[in-house]
Amino acid sequence: MSTLQYRLPQKRCLVTELPGPKSTALAARRRAAVGAGVTSVLPIYVADADGAVVVDVDGNSLIDLGAGIAVTSVGASNPAVVAAVQQQVARFTHTCFMIAPYESYVAVAERLDALTPGDHEKRTVLFNSGAEAVENAVKIARHATGRDAVVAVDHAYHGRTNLALALTAKSMPYKSGFGPFSPEVYRVPTSYPYREGLNVDGSPFTGEQAAERAISIIEKQIGADNLAAIVIEPIQGEGGFIVPAEGFLPALARWARANDVIFIADEIQTGLCRTGAWFASEHEGVVPDLTTTAKAIAGGMPLSAVTGRAELIDGVHPGGLGGTFGGNPVACAAALATLDQMETLDLAGRARAIGETISKRLQVLATELAIVGDVRGRGAMMAVEFVEPGGRMPNPAATGKVAAAMLRAGVIVLRCGTYGNVIRLLPPLVISDDLLAEALTVFEDAVRSAAA
Ligand code: PLZ
């Protein structure tokens, strides 16, 4: 594997309390200018970022275990991405692919058609955000099937636009007060081995059993004949890094295929090397009809895509899909450089190695500490679920303590989970071994003090 040259030292270094005076001043300006509905995890303001280090306006260097929510897999200012963006931005910033098309859009589509699971003929359409990709995948599925209903699962997250919110499972903070939501969206149970679906002997449902439960609800309450699509994250992200029991996804996908229901894998968080493969669907040999990607695809530039079976996507009438900025040339240039970097740096392999390092260290915590309920994930998408000692009651208070202690120590982590009791570790895939080890030590210390 070739290695990345970092521009900034990959070191944690705190020179003020967090937030420092400059960040505090910016926070005051922000309160007077920015809508209060948009919140930030960190109280610091960013001046620079590279690799897995974020430098704030007061000169503090923090270790990044969040990657801007799984976006900066190739690093926060990967030199190849920066060069590609600079070159493109100096030639043209926008012509609108629907007006005057350009090669890089076509090239990104070619790459995604080749990289997504399955060797059948595929097509891609580009958009701006994850939510927009999900909305368009549903549009394509409804158009192709002539059916209305769409199924999403418990704990799902698919975005903040109206149809995406209908698919998203969590009320606060995402949905509350923002209805009414798009109709014909139905929710069924998922496979959440740590919490849901127990046999009489207390053993967790197998993947097959969890799929049967979901399918039986679909058949009884909706009817396969009315169902256009099942939308599902192969590993649930915002819902808590929930890895379904083996066999769950393949069983759902098989049922969908047998009933002409479009199987949409939302790989917006899991895709593009994060879980140790190009796409998380691959771990169980699932070949989705449509796959949505976004986040990591363009090294931080806004870009998203729907990729899938050619006959479905080509079935849409000319002019039925698009948008002013979808597949912007600067974002496409960044995507091509990002995909090249993922290949040349073998970031899927790197994600597997990161996953092994993280699991080894976190499993020790799980055996020692009663508040560590579950350690799970795949590749560089790992998480800890915190519980009350002696049971499985969610423990958001301890989770908050861990997150706050990490921030004080200069390590960025994100929480997630329906019960707010999960801390997820999703570093840039280019994080150095030393920096990862140091961040994990901070994490272990924070968890030990929260448990004490
Ligand atoms: N599908 C699986 O993870 C975005 C959103 C955080 P957008 N997840 C982080 C927040 O609070 O807004 C996401 C996802 C999955 C869709 C989306 C939506 O992607 O680019 O945020 O629209």
C-alpha cells in the first residue's frame, strides 16, 4: 500500500481550554446570525484540517474520529483531491449537466456502475446530498413498479427532506413538528441482535427469523403487490451502528426479488470502503437493485448518486431526473480523485485493519466494565453501546460523560442510536496507527472514568 503524505502534523495538541477565546467569540456571532435549529457537536471553530487532525481557530489540534460523519475517508484535505478540485475550479465551476454536459460526470457514473455490487448492466444518476439520492431512488422504484408503498425499518435514518424524513424512524430531533410526512411509507422491525427479537429460550432471532418477522408484516399490512421498494441501510448508521444478524439482508433481498419489489441499499454511510469493502452489501453477497451513495464519495465535496439496474433507471422518461447542481463538475473531479485514492491507498484493507485494532481494544473494555453493553460494527465503522450496569437499559448519561471527556481531551467522537447511548468511531481511513492508538487510549480512559 502506498502511503499518504500529510500536510499537517498528525498530532493532538491542546493550547487552550476548549473552546478557546476565538471560538467563543465566533459562537457569540453565530448565535446572532445562524438559526438555532442547526446545532454543532463541537464548541470549536475550524481553521484547518488534514488527515485525521482538525485544527481550530485558537490553534488546538484535535484527533478526528468522526470524519465529518463518515465523509473524509481519504483525509480532510487529501492532496490528490485538492489538486483535482483546484484544476477543475480554474477551468469551469458549473455549466449544469442538464444544459451542457461534461466528461467527469460520465466518468463518475462509469466508476460507480463498475464498483457497486453485481456485474449486470447498470446506470448512475448524480445528485447533491444523501437525502436527495434516497428520494430519487424511491422515485425510480415507484416509476419502475407502478406501485406506491415503500418500506423502511425501525431505527432507520435516510435524511431530512420530507420523503426521507418519512423513511427516518426517529422523532427527536429529526421529525418532531415537521409533518405531515410523505404518505405510503410503512415501517417494519429490523434485526438488532443486542436488543430486539428473542426466542423463548432467550436466544436472539437469527437473520432469517428477523426477516420472516418483517416479511410477514409486509405481506399482512401492505401486500407485496402494492410495494414498490424496501429501503434499508446494510448497517444502520444514525440508528446506532446496528449490524443485522447474518442472513437478514439476503433473506429480505431474496423476498424482494421474488415479489418484484425494488431492494434499495442505502449505502450513504456504509459505502466506499468504510466497512472494509467497497459496499457493505458485499459482506453477505447481497446485490441491491438500487444503491445510494453520498458522504465519502467526493472527499468532502457535496455529491450523491443512485446506481443500479439499467432497465430500472433507464425506464424513467427523459427529463424525469436531475437538478441544477447534481453532479457538479468540481464535485465530480473530487470524486474521481477520491475513488483513485481509495484504490491506490487500499482504503478497504485499511478499514479492515482499523476495525481489528478498535475491536481488540474495545472488547477488553466490554469484559471489564458493566456499562459497556455491546461492541459492534464492521471495518472502520465501530461503536460501543452503553447500558446501566447489570442489564441492558440504555445509559445516555454515561454516553454523554464519555463524549464530553473525549472532547475535553481533544478527540472528536460522535454519538448515535435511537436511545442516544452509542458512541461511534469512524475515523478517516487514512488515520495513522499512532494517532488511532492514542485516540483509543483517550477513549478507554473516558469510559473507565464514566464507569467509576
Ligand atoms: N442515509 C444512511 O447516514 C446522513 C446525517 C446527520 P445527507 N447521515 C448523517 C444529520 O443529523 O443530518 C445519511 C445517512 C444515510 C441518508 C443520509 C442523508 O444524507 O447528505 O445528510 O442528506
